[in-house]
Amino acid sequence: MKDSTEKIITDARDAVSLMSAQKGRKLTYHVTTFGCQMNARDSEKLSGVLEECGFMPEEDEQTADFVIFNTCTVRDNADQRFFGHLGSICAVKKKRPDMIIGVCGCLAQEDKAREKIMTSYPQVDLVFGTHNIFDFPALVLKVLSREVTTGKGHIISEVWDDTDMIVEDIPVKRNYKFKSGVNIMFGCNNFCSYCIVPYVRGRERSRPWQDILQEIRHLSDDGVIEVMLLGQNVNSYGRGLDDGISFAALLRKVAKVEGVKRIRFMTSHPKDLSDELIEVMASTDKICRHIHLPLQSGSTRILNAMNRHYTKEQYIDLALSIRERIPDIAITTDLIIGFPGETDEDVDDTIDVIKKVAFDGAFTFIYSKRTGTPAASMPDQVPEDKVKYNFDRVLSVVQDMSRERAALIEGQVKEVLVEGINRQDSSLVTGRLSNNMSVHFPGDASLIGKIVPVKLTKSMGFYYIGERGDRKNG
Ligand code: SAH
Ligand code: SF4
Ligand code: F3S
């Protein structure tokens, strides 16, 4: 940690001890995260800072002393979910006025939404955006100092328009001991016409590979065996860095880090996926047999309007060549139904691609109009009933395909990284295959964080039921 950050955290810790002494108990925090893996990783930084400052984790959002919402605004339902939570927490604060409420992340970066938070939710103490999360220790200190001195609620809002800074080394509290996300780049330059992310996450910036490797070495020393390299478009990693390193070259370096047994990454934009990447994946066992390759639409006309820079045929060729060179790979995707101007024939094209590629899984989203994006002002927004009809058609094919794919390896023994005790049945543990599918099988907490062979006794379509096994065949 930098000296200045250390100093801020020490001051914050003093303020927290003073408040704890006044209350006669430890102060607690809760981070509620919406959205993608990037946000999940950012939340680990928020937790890390709050714990360094002396707050203890609290499971229940409603009872914590410091509640922070790390928001997402990719679709309207993400906004709605957040405002639902915020409304109920503000009601709690009316009864417990010394509670601290913070809002950060992608929605907080968006001007209109921020205005709504500031005007309609006066209980909120702190608002900041995506560009100054590294400044969180200082913001915590500001909020605490005000609490200590005046006890009055005022919003402190620090939202920066953009940044070209990448700040290393703020405290992190990982959700899992044995696996971790690692940011390799921030922001996005692709401006897909429906998407708000480039506006709220700023321009694409790659982290120097030396910093990435150093972080991964530290993680490995600390017991991490699986890393997930994170970026909105990992395939363009390295653009803008002096040494012109590619994503494939970065993967080669990461694979050499001792102790790292599994490498994942998210997300791959089809337009930038290189042959070199397929080659590295095929030849490196540590790289998991999974690629998330968002298609969005199977219609070339719609893809064009979406500004995706590939055609239906190019996508199919790419996916099939990945399958050919890495036969046991799982390919998953994202699909948007109801983009402006989308016809039933366009959706037929999407279904055609789903069948030809045989996706192992897909997230199917209903198009959500995002103010400020080019698609929001396109003519021919699709009526709700038509979207619903096409959504159901797509979902049913997606489910059929993934069920068929999952059945292919039923009965086989696969290596599984055990992630935790099963939520419904505590006699089972839940783990993940290299291809990202989940399996539930009898076991206990001693297996968590270990890679063990498991026989996939029954495919349930989206997951497996299994049992411990040590043979490589069924
Ligand atoms: N950078 C990633 C995607 C990040 S957003 C990529 O390009 O692959 C995750 C997914 O949300 C997208 O793949 C897309 O399918 C979906 N999405 C983004 N904006 C959306 C919108 N306005 N309406 C519906 N779905 C959207
Ligand atoms: Fe959004 Fe496209 Fe960037 Fe993904 S690549 S974050 S969909 S603009
Ligand atoms: Fe959402 Fe922001 Fe991720 S808008 S999907 S949390 S980058």
C-alpha cells in the first residue's frame, strides 16, 4: 500500500474505534453487489478497505452500520433491483439514523440516475463512480469524520468523468480463498449500440502485464489456485501498452505462474479473437475448457446495427473452428432479443446459429433501452408481446441445446474444483468442472478449494449430480 493510503486508513481506523467505543460494540459493514464479475471484484476491494478500517462483516444488509451498494446499470431491471434495495434501506435508516449508506458503481456513474439518488434519497451519505474506487479509503474517512464531528447526513459525491489512471495495491478481501478475479483491463471502446458500459466504465485501459503477474504471484502465494482474468473485451488486451503484448501472450505468462492450476477469462469479443488465442488454449492444460463468446444476435443485419463487427457466418466459422481445435471446450454466449427493428426472421437466424454452434449455455436477455446509447433513438422499437414470443422461442432452443451438450459427458470422471457446501443440502458439496458446469456430490468442508475427480453420474441439463471417482473413464 502507498504511504498516503496507509495514513488515511490509520485515521479511518481511529475514527471507527472512537465510534465503536461510543456504541460499546464493533461496527459492521455490508456490501451488496449487482452486475458482472468486474463489480464482484470491485466489491472485494470495498470490503478490503472497510475491514482495514476496522469494520466487521455483517451478513444482513438491514442491520449493518455501513451499507454500500455496488451498482449495475446494464439493463433496466438491474436499476429497478437496486432502487428496491435502496428504498428499503433508507426506510431502515429513518429508524437508525447513524447508519451510513454508500452507493457506487456503474449506475452511480450515470448522470440521471445519480441525480435521482441525490434528490430522492437524502439518507444516502456517499456516492461515487467507477473511476475513483481506489479513492475509497479517503471517501470513507470523509464520511466518518463527518459522522464523528456533526452526526448529520449530507451526501458526499465524488464522481469523476473518466480516468486514465490505474492504481495498484488497495486492500482486498477475497470472497473465496482458493479463487480470484484479476482485472487485466478496465473500460470498453467498442460502443455496441445498445450498451451503456463504455459510458459508465470509460475508455479501455490495459494493465501492464508485470503488475498482473505480480498480483497473480501474490494470490498464488496466498492459496489461490484458480484465476479469472477480467475485462470487457480481453481479446484486445495490450492495445495501448508500449510492449505490444497480446492476450494470448499474457495467458502464456500466467500459465507459468507456479501454484496456478486453472485459468479462466471473461469476456471474449468475437471480432478480436485471434488464432494465437485458440492455439494457446488448445496447448495449455491450465486454461479451462470454456469460452464465453457473446453472439448477441445471429442476424447479420442486426449485428451490423449493433455495431458488433462480425457477420452470422463469421461467428459460426469461428465457433466451429474453436470446437474443432479444442474438442472438449464448452462455448457459452449472451443473446439479446428485441433489439430495435428485429423481425421474426432475424430471430430465426439467431436460432439457426444456436443450433449450428450448439451452445453449452446462454444468457438470454430482453433488449433494454439505455438512455444515451445510439440504439435508444433507433426507430422500430419492438413491441413487448413480439419480444416475449421470440424470447420464449430462443430460450427453448437454448435449453434443448445445453441439455444435449451436458448429456454428452454424463458418466465420465472429470476434475472438479470444490467451491463450497451445497446451499440446499449440506451433505453435498458444489464444484465446477474445467468447462464451467457445476456438479453437486457427497462431501464435506474439507474438500473446499481442492481439485478432485468426480464421476458425473447424472446430467440435470444445467448441472450434474456426481460422486467421488478416481478413474478417468466412466
Ligand atoms: N463486454 C461483454 C458484455 C458485457 S455486458 C461483451 O461484449 O461480450 C453483458 C451482456 O449484457 C452483453 O453481452 C449483452 O448481451 C447484455 N446487454 C448489454 N446491454 C444490454 C441492453 N441494453 N439490453 C439487453 N442486454 C444487454
Ligand atoms: Fe458493451 Fe459491447 Fe463493450 Fe461488451 S464490448 S461492454 S457489449 S460495448
Ligand atoms: Fe453492469 Fe457495470 Fe458490469 S453496468 S454488467 S456492473 S460493467
